[in-house]
Amino acid sequence: MTVSLEQLRRCHVAVDLGAARTRVYIKGLGLVVDEPSAAAINTRSGSLIAVGELAEKMTGRTPDYIRVVRPVSGGSVIDIEMAQRMLRHLLGEKLRRQLRRKPRLRAAACTPHDSDPLAQRATIETLVGLGARRVELVDTLLAAAVGCDLPVEQPVGSMIMVCGAATTQIAVLSLGSIVTAVRIPIGGDAIDHAVIQHLRQQHELMLPSQSVRPLQLALSGNGLTSHGPAMTEIHGRDVVTGLARSVQVDTAAVRRAIHTPLTAVLDGLGKVLRHCPPDLVADLADCGIMMVGGSALLPGLDQMLRDATGMPVHIAERPDVCAVLGLGAMLDGMVEPMVLNPLAA
């Protein structure tokens, strides 16, 4: 591992600040927080009204003086103060009291691959403001690979694709390090936006942006594959009249709309394979690609990757929490580094 496992074993709490959801793992307790990265504030008084699930439900339904904000974007903290307030309320007084008992509280956090120093500093300051004396940063790709039980420490190639809300990260790992990786600014939000724009332009129908996930409505059955239902009924609001109405949508047209943003993901996948040593590519032909992240559950995405690469594609058992569970496994000392003894002269 490029990060010291010994240092991680001394940490007490692991945090995964994602654009869609925030997750917290406490040593000895497990996963204690798994909530949307959203907070609702009163703009008149500046007070915090709600965080997590409740704040998510308020999106698009609030009066003028209530604003729903997202302090994390693309895996990076963009509002340190609001991120701290959100985390305090998500943890609750009882858990915060337990953490305050630690004389020198240490924390570990996931950061996107190739994140700039400013984004890393924002993550550190967020956790320092919550009482952490030291913060260890771990690449999300490494943490997710450990969380889905890939043989990260072994001299064998493993490919992982982290499908997030704002970005998609793809990497080939071997001997506890990243051999080659790429981060693409396309995620689940961009795919949802493509569906919303298609329905608006072709059917003059506006879908609720937050209350329902458009893909779950538009892509039932086999989703992105051609074996899905030919037509799907969609409910929304008419752009012209503002009245509620339903339309029959051709799912083949929706598939074509979704393929447009996914082209960038396929290009990134090809770039990683081109920069990968031939011996590791041979390993990947056997073990395939492991998909993690909330957007990995997009119907038919795994089949599309199989068709494009000819490689096996697997979805992790719990793809949405792999990163924080992998970080927690490092904290609990469940990851053993491969010992390389120098040859005797």
C-alpha cells in the first residue's frame, strides 16, 4: 500500500465524503452513518434545519427562506464549515461524546484519485474541525478495492471501476499500489441529466429532479440491454401547460440518450488498458472488472462494459459502501501487507 497500514491501524474513525452520500465507520462499532450529503439551512437565521435523508426530501419543496445545500461535490469538500455542521448532526451527540473521549483522535478519509492539494486540504480541515488531531488520506480506488475483497496486495492485476454520482474512477492495481488510473467527470448525475433532457426535448415532459430517480422509471426490466420492454410509461409535468400527464416513452431512445455520456467512460476504460503492462492485461482477461459505487447498479451497465471490452464484469456485493468498508478493514487491521524479504547475499 502507498499509505502506511500501521498509521491507519491507529485511526479511530473512517469517513467517506461522497457527492451523493456521506458514510462514517467507527472502529469497534462498524458503519454508523450512511446518509445523503445534504443539509437544509434557514437563510434568515443561518440555523441548520435538517441533514441527511430529511434534507434530501426537502429538495425542490422548500419556501424561499429555506435552502438545501450540498457541501461536497465530486468527492471534494467545497464548503468546509457546512460539511462540519452536517457531520456533527449526522453523528449525533452520543457518538460525538464517545469520540471526544479519545485523547488523540485520529481519522482516515477517502479522497478521489489524483485530487489536487487544495481538495485534500479541505478534507483534512473538515475532520480537524471535528476534533481529529491527525488525518490520514487514502485513495478511494484502494479503499474500494479492499472493501470488495480484491487481492490488492498480491502480484496480480486487479481492475476496479468506482461509479460515483459526479465522477467515475477506473484503475488497475497490483502489489498494493495503483499501476494506472483515470478519473472521468461523468457519473450517475450526468446519466440522470441525460434522461431528463431527453424527456424534456422529445416529449415536453419535466421530471422531478430529486423526488424520484429518472432511471428507475425509464429503465425497468433489463435496462440498457435491448431485451428490455419496448415502451415505458412515465409520469411528470407538462412543460407548456404545467399540468401532470403521462407519456409512453420508447426505451430504445432512452438507451441512446444514456449511451452519450457513457461514451466518455468507455474511452477512459480503453485509456487505462492501453497504459497497462501486457502481463497485467492478461490477468485482467481472467479476473475482469469489479464495479463499485452507487451508479454501478445502473441496469445493464455491466453488460454494456462486457460487450465493449470482452472481459468479465462483476458488481460488488455491497457496491455503494465498499470504499468506507475497505477503509474500516484497514483500521481494524484486517489487511496484511505482502512482506518482501531482501535476498541474502
